[in-house]
Amino acid sequence: MKIAVKLFAAAKQRAGRDAVEVELPSPATVAALRMALAAQHPNLASLLPHARLAINSDYAADHAVIPAAAEIAIIPPVSGG
């Protein structure tokens, strides 16, 4: 299945765009998506272990299954003070 992933903050800056697509076998988990993203977009690899992924606006654990046509977002950690 083809998964469109929206990128925010540092992920968007590293990729140089606001979204990427990844092809994964169905059913796919968030953990599989992280691995595929790191392989297909190496500039995101160091950020992915620390980023939160959301499925349809809800944060998802690595074992969560990604439904077809889901909206996926990568939200990197932010710092500030």
C-alpha cells in the first residue's frame, strides 16, 4: 500500500518538502513505516527514533497497524524555553 506521510518542523526541513510517499506491504505497522522511511529517506533516519507518528490526528505506538487511506504525520521533538 502507498502511504503519504506529512512532515513537520525539522522533518520537513531535512526532507526539503512537506510530504513523502512510502510503499509498504499491507498490513503495515508504524514500526515498519519508520524503517521504510529511514531506508528511503536517509536524511530523516536520525530524527525518526525520536519523532512521534500520528495516524488520523492521534499519536500511534510502533505496534499500531496503519489503516488504508490513513493520514500519517511525523511530529519531531521540539525544544524551547
